[in-house]
Amino acid sequence: MPCREYEKIKCTIAAIDFVRQVSKKYNASLIARIRRIIRRRARSISELLAHRAALVVLRFAPNVANMKIGPISKTRVVSNSKGVVGLREQNKLEKRQRIRAAAADLFKRRGYTAATMRQIAQKAHVGIGTLFNYAEDKRDLVFLIFNDELAALTAAALREPQPDDTLAEQVIAVFRLHYRYFATNPVLSRILLQELTFYSTGKQAEAFLQIRQGLIDGIEQLVQTVQSERRILSKEPAAFIARHFFFVYSAAVRSWIVSARPDPEVGLADLKRLLALQIKGLSPADPPKRAPRR
């Protein structure tokens, strides 16, 4: 039996089993709880199938009151308005996830240029107007796909540097996770790295710019620390040095990602050489003495 059909059967069984256990008094605030219970009953089903199972429950058991199911013995009843708000927020999150998944799939299979907003809306099962509520254009959609993951990636990357390492090693530690992340999906990563240049407007722009600035601020803190310990002697502001490091990384990662099979270790080795050159400088020799002019 195909896996998808098996999951649908499990989902249906979970919904029917739940219906048999509920009473005939309904409170709209329990919708979120219904979903949690169904997910608990059939953990392996996809989120979308779990959502459909919840709708089945509500259709056939429109009156649900205090429930006592499985390990849950008490139900905290809240106002109907809060329950409705919770449902609306959940629906928004689910639409957002469907849009992200649809855009990522079509960009990867058909290419960024060929995929259209209407095709993405159709695949996500939302209206074209709804899609524009989440992203103004295809470039905005790219950042809708990546922003959440980039935020988590940046937070994790800034925890990587070790205080006893050299500044170059600390900066490499920050960017190592980025190279490894981009290497897992080079097709979409190329689109992201291509489209982020001059990206400053759009529904997703503010979130992306905050993520990028957070990364630069984290590098600035590393620079401030080694400056205070006199491990580097440059008098340039830490913020300026951090921007310089980021600009070198931005160019290096774009040059690396265009290869047919981008190897993160190869990219990191190249970045390490660039940063070493930046930190050590070109060590210019003393200019030759010129004969005095007559």
C-alpha cells in the first residue's frame, strides 16, 4: 500500500476514534486542542493531513465540551474570541508554510525565472491575492522561504567562535555554518545569494535586513574583544572592520556557490586565505629612496 494512502487511513482512524470520545457540548476555543490531540494520536502523519483530520472532527462532532482523552484529564476553557483568534493565527501559519513549500519546489524544479506567482499560488492552494499578502513579488518569496532558517542559522553561527582562537579562526567559525547550510541546497541557495543584492524593499525585507545586521553586529563584538585584548592593533572602528569581513565573505560565498558541486570545505579554505590576507595586509616594503630633485 502506498505510504501516502496509509497515512490518510491513519488520519481517518484517528479522527473517527476522537469523535467517539467527545461529548455534545462545543466550545470554539478547543479547536487548537483538537489538533494537538489528533497529532498525538497519529504522529507520523503530515501537518496538512492532521489539519484535515481536525476539520473532519469538527464537521461530525460540532459540540465538544470538557474532554478526557488519553493522558489529558483537564481542559482549560477560554473565551470563544481567543479560540477564534488562535484558529486564525494557525490558519495564517499553515498558509505561510504552504506558500514557502510551493515557492521552494517550483523555484527548484522550474527555475526562478520560469516559475510564476500564479503557479505558486495554485500549488499552495491559496488565491493570488492571498499570496501577495505574504510577498510582493518573487524576490520577496525567496526571502519568505529563507528568513526563518537564516535567523536560526545566524543565532547558531554566532555561538560557534571560541574565545582563545585567533580572530580569523573566529570569523571562519561564524561562516562555516553558512557554507554548510548553502551546500545542502545549492539550487535555492544560488537564487538567494543572487537576489539579496540591493534587497531593501518588500514585505520580507525588514526581517532579512535585521538578520544580516545581527550577523555583522556579532562579528563586530568579536573584533571589539580582540581589540580590547590588543590581539590586533588596528585603530579602525570595530564596526568598520566587521563590515569589511562581511563584504569579503559575501563575495567569496557567491564565487563558491556557482560551482557544479559546491564543497563547503573548499569554500572555507578560500575564505580563510582571503581573511588572512585582510588581517595581515600586503606587508608593503619601504618605498625606495628617490634621488633629490635638482
